[in-house]
Amino acid sequence: MTIRIKNPDKQAFEEAHEGTVRKLAPECMVLLRNDGTLPLKDPRSIALYGNGARQTIKGGTGSGDVNVRHFVSVEEGLTRAGVAITTTAWLDAYDQVVDQTKRSFYTGIRAEAEKAGINPILATMGKSPLEPDYDIPLEPEGQGGEADVAVYVLARNSGEGSDRRPVRGDIKLTESELRDITALNEEYDKFVLVLNVGGVVDLSELDQVKTILLLGQLGTATGDACADVLLGRSYPSGKLTTTWAPIEDYPSTEGFGDPNNTEYKEGVFVGYRYFDSAGLSPSYPFGYGLGYTSFTVEPAGFSLEGDQVTVEAVVTNTGEALGKDVVQVYLSAPQGSRGIAKPYQTLVDFAKSGELRPGESQTLRISFGLASLASYDQEESAYVVEAGSYLVRMGDSSRSTHVAGVLTVDSDFITEQLHSIGGDCGFEDSVPAGQPIGYPQEEAEIAAAPVVAVPAGAIQPARVEYQAEPQELSAVEPFSWKEVVAGKRSVDAFVASLTEEELTYLCIGSFKESGDLMEVTGNASSTVAGAAGETTHKLEDRDLPVLVMSDGPAGLRLSQKYYLDQEGKAVSLMPSMAGDITYMFTPEERETVLSGGAKSPESTLTYYQYCTAIPIGTELAQAWNDDLVADCGDLVGDEMESYGVHLWLAPAMNIHRSPLCGRDFEYYSEDPLVAGRTAVAITNGVHRHPGCATTIKHFAANNQETNRYFQNNKISERALREIYLKGFEICVKLSHPRTVMTSYNLVNGEHTCNRRDLVTEALRDEWGFDGFVMTDWLVTGGMGPKGDQWPCASAAGDIKAGNDVTMPGIPSDKKDILDALADPQHPYALTKADLQLSAKRVLSMILELTEAAQG
């Protein structure tokens, strides 16, 4: 039951949710360096500097933003903790620099957009200025800035629609930042660099800085959580889920940002798989993170039962403070006779310890299936375990692993026989040059490790039954949806009662005749103000309810204020997306934009729906804690239940292929196991609330924002299956998400939403997904310039592929589907049976979620 909040004051659930985020946030922070400065011992004052000190970033921009009532900056958090800030004059001066920079940047974009005849709001999506250089003295006149300790908060923002840049002011530090950080590090005995970033920054010029805390972007409670950790009231226990290195060292940097075609020539050698295999030393390895204490991780057992390998590890706190550690288990596969190049090691499982006191130990049992030994053989279209010795490694980062056991396999065997998918990329994947990493005692460890032979038949090969073409349902007379709810008639019968036009409406979202893209972008729901979209209203005369969809993944993005019109529809009184783009407007225009262009009639009530921003995706994954992530999902599910949202358009779980991707902050990791496990946890948390479900996205290989509607990713089938699809597979099999969102990009020459091999054969037939699939918004129309080489996706192609709903639903989508039904020569010619099948999946989900929500 939707709650209508009439009181603008802070609600009890808001306080509770903010408290939850504050409590869990320290587990998401990663301590990169510490010379003993942290935790700070009761500082009376702090000299606080940096672009993230007062203008702290809670999370990235675009549809992943959350319209919060308030979030806590680092300056505010420290002040609330009782620390005096001695540098307010510096912060005031910096505010002026930022204001001038943003105003110049966004008014410039507006002028260019208007000259080109483009909507200025669409033109600014995802764009932000580089961090400016500035000339502000560290000790402004009249303010000494003396303090017990200095803290510099370095911030970087990014967002949907635009990629990051390998230049100063983005990936690299500005000259001003380098100058001031270096000076503060030399001047103060105690200096802390805090990183308020959503992704990698190049720290290679800061070797002299001895204390660095990766705060990240933690949502509503960012500043309070930062103060808790800096002052030792809590402790960081996060680990990196992405390798940090200079941008030039990533193989994905070459060719990144090409507007038409990106070749994923590195294949499966992404992130640590590449750095470890090439023998390169990153700035900070995958899985790395310090704490306020120290740990040892020792092997204590190694066994095989059935198809499960179990490693036991004893974790001991050897320091003088409380802490938690993460044990990571990796597998090194042999280079077999088939020519399938293997990474030095691949993560196969992990577990986080509980809170350990100094001297306390805990034994963790970590298990993984024998299927983890398999690599994909493109020649046989099968996952194959090759003969040889498999080294099982254990440690608390990818560069601290040691051999815990050896699995031996006598002969090759297949674990899963599949169809070939994804098309032809046109090249052979490269293999890293150089020698893989190693360490002096490695050979001795291998010789001394326990050895377990994998018996023949330990895992039975799986074979997939791929579905046949659907059969048309015979027509029946129309009847009310209420008869289906009452159990008197079936969903199939309701589908059979629908005309081709009615079936089409079910497959094109909340269809509107309007050609105004702004009307259907990010705020298309008339049921919940500010929600991104919903299913069709065209069957209301048959009593069919709608499913409401809200953006994510850092919380719900809804309008904070709204009213109900005479028809009972929610009308937003604030924009769903605004932020820095309002710098392009005059004061009068800004007032109109911030009011959402609507004004509540005097006779109506104003309602309020404030949401909580949780940590961004990367930060959640850095906790390596399934229970913590599930609690965040539970928090979001609670707000979904309260405000009447059925589908959260999250989690976003694409791979950190390159730090240059502007949307990496929404995504979890460079590793598909971490991405999949994190998505499983947050989905399970949302599912604690009846009628609430997730929409895992963006399926698949959405790893670049540049020209995102028309960008073709050339990827080998092996890389597609082992890296870019694997996280989705894990989430589907372990947490039963109810919907999936396809991505904007193409894979090997065809849009993902039009690829039947991805949407039906892999997702449904191989993994068992039984919900419905929707597109990302306007993939068939595009909000930006048309591509140089590739066309828009087709709404008819969506249906043919098994992508059931084209969102948000525009007139050209309806025409395309009806044309495909009438014309056998259409590139994606459809039968009524095709349309019925997609409509049935949508209706089944409407029944499942609306009935569950009503108890």
C-alpha cells in the first residue's frame, strides 16, 4: 500500500535508513596507505582542503543519482563530530572558483546546443567540467589555517552519457592539486589524503604521501562516515574490486572512446587477469586494502566432496585494534593442449571475517564448484576442463596469494555443451607479453601442497534444451483482468483475448503519442512522481494494473514533492534530474526547472517522498560482504514498498573494463564473480519486500558511454561468456531477479536488445531466467546524434529476440512492431505468436508483483 506523506518534516524511517548507511559505510572504504597517522587521536582542529571537502560528492550523475533531502559533506561531518575547521576562508574561495567554472562550462554547452538545434538538457547529460586549476593560498590572509592535522579531500565526478578523460582534472591530478597536496604533506607531521572518487585516479605522482583513504562516494551519510573513520570511531575494512594503475597501463585504453567500434582485443585478460599475467606491478592490486590493524591468513584444510572444493583458512588479528579481513581464493589453470590461454589466476570465491579483536582468530570455510575449473572452448562451443594441475591459491589480495592445494585432472572433460552466441568479432584475442608474476617460495609451496585428484565423472556435463518457435494462441472473447486475479481464467486466456494493437501496447512500456523525448525520459510515470517509467495504461478498461519502475542503483530516484491531479495521477513538483545543469539557466529559468514546471493548485495537498542514497555500486562491492549489501537492498526495498515502486532499475553490474568508462561508479568490479555475488546480495535484500523486485542491467557489455546508442563492441565469444555475461549468469541462477534491462550498445554488429542468442538462448534457455526483459530508454530512437555507422535498434527486433518491452514507448516503436506483423519482408518479421509470448511474460510479472504487493 502506497504511503502518502503530507508532512515535509523528516520521517522516522529516513533517520533509520541514514543510520543504516552510516553504520555500514566504513566497510566500503579502502585504506590505501597509512604511516600511523590514522586513526587521528582526538584532534581539536583540522586544516581541511580540497574540492571534495565542502562540495563532497555522494554519488555520480545521471539516472543513477538520488534526490535526497540532504547529504552530509566531509566538512559538515567533521564539524558535527566536534572538530574545528580552521580553513573556512580557503573553502569559501574555492566555492567561488567552482561556481565560475560550472557557470562558464554549462552556459557554453547551452550556446552550442541551441546553435545546433539540440535540446540543451539532453546535450548536457553526463557532461561535467574538468577540475579547475586555482590559485588560492593555503593560508589566506587573515586566516592562518594552523591545526593539529591537515586533510585534503580530492573529488572526482562522472556520470551517465559521457566518459572520463585521461587528462589532468579527471583521471590525473591538476597542477594545483599536486602543488597543494605536496606542500601540505611536507608541512604537516600528520597529513591525510582522502579520495572522494567513484573510480580510479592516477596517484603515481604522489609517492611521498604516506596516508591515503579511499572514502569513495557513500550516499547520504558520506561526511559522517568519513568523520567516524578518520577519528577512529569506526575502521575501514574494504578491499579494492578494481586494479588501480596509471591509465596508460590498461590494455583497454587503446581504442577506448571510438564512436563506432571498440575492439576488446585483450579478451579475458581484464584487470588483474592482465596485470598478473603480464607481470606488471599496479599502483594497488585487485583485492587490496589495509585496516587499522594487521592480519595473517594461514591454510588449514583442503578437500573435495562431490563437485565442491573447500579451502579452510585461519584468519588472525595480529595488530592492536579491531578489524575484519577478506580471504580470497584464486585458481591457476594449466595451459592445456587446446590453445586456450589462461590467466595467471582467477578469483573463484571469497569470504569476509567477522570483527576480530587483537589476537583473535577465526576459521573460514570457502567452497567453490569444479565448474570453476572450466574455460570456454569456442571451437567446441563448450566449457572444458583441460587435463593438468590446478593450483588453488589463497590470500587477502591478488598479490598476496599462496598455494593452498592442488587439483589434478587426468583427461579433458566437458562441463557444459552450448550453442555459439555473440557473432564473430573478426580477430583473435591477444595474450599478454611478459612473464606472469611469481614469488621465491612458489615452487616449494606447490611441492608441499596437498594434492587431490578429480575423479572421472565428478561433474556431469550439462546440456541445454533451446526453445522452439512459439505457437499462436487461439482467440477468445475479451474479459476483465480481475478474473485472472481471482483464479477464474488463465494468463494465457487473457493473452488470447487481446488484439494485435493491445498486445503491442504491452510491449512498448507506458506508450504516449507525444514525440517530446523529455516527456518520456527519466520521469515518465504518472503513478509515482519522478519514477522512470511503467507498463502500459492502455488496458485500464480491462482493469489491468501497471508496474512502476524507478531508477537506481544508488537508491530510488523519485521526485521529492508532488500532488495528485483530478484523475488521481501523481504530478511532480520538482525535476527528477537537475543538479549542475541548472548553471546554464537564468535565475527565472532555474526557478521553473527546479519546480518541475508544475505548480500545485491551491485546493490540492502537497505530498513528499524523500529517498536515501546508499553507497555507489563500486563501494558496495568493496565491502566484500554479502550480508551488508543485502541490508542495503532491504533498505531500498522498504522505500519501494512505501512509495509504490515495483521494479528498481538496478543493480547495474557491467564490468570495469576500463577506468575511463563514465558509468563505472554504478558498476561493481572488474571481476564477474564479485559483480555477480554483489548483485545476488542486493537482489535478495530487495526481495525481502513482497511485490518489489530488481532489474539487473545493462545486458550486456555496456562499458563505454561515448556514442552509447550506436557503439559496436567487438568481443570474442569466450570473453563475452567468461567476463561480460558471467556476472549476469551468477545473479540469475542464485537470486532469481524478475526483470533484465538490455544495453544500448551493439555486440559484433547487432544491438544487444535485438540479439536472440543473448536474450533468449543464453539468458533464458541456458540460465533459466523466467521474468521479462526490457530495453534501456529510447534505444530505438536515441537522444543524441545518430551514429556514423550503425542504426538504431528495432522495436520489432526486440520482440523477435525475446526482449519483451521497448521502453519507454514512443510512436515509432508501435509502428515498427505493427509493420513487422504485416510485412514478411521486414528485417525482423513477427508473428502474432511472437507478440503473444512477450505479452504473456509481461502480464505474468504484473500478476506476480501486484498480487504480492497487496499481500
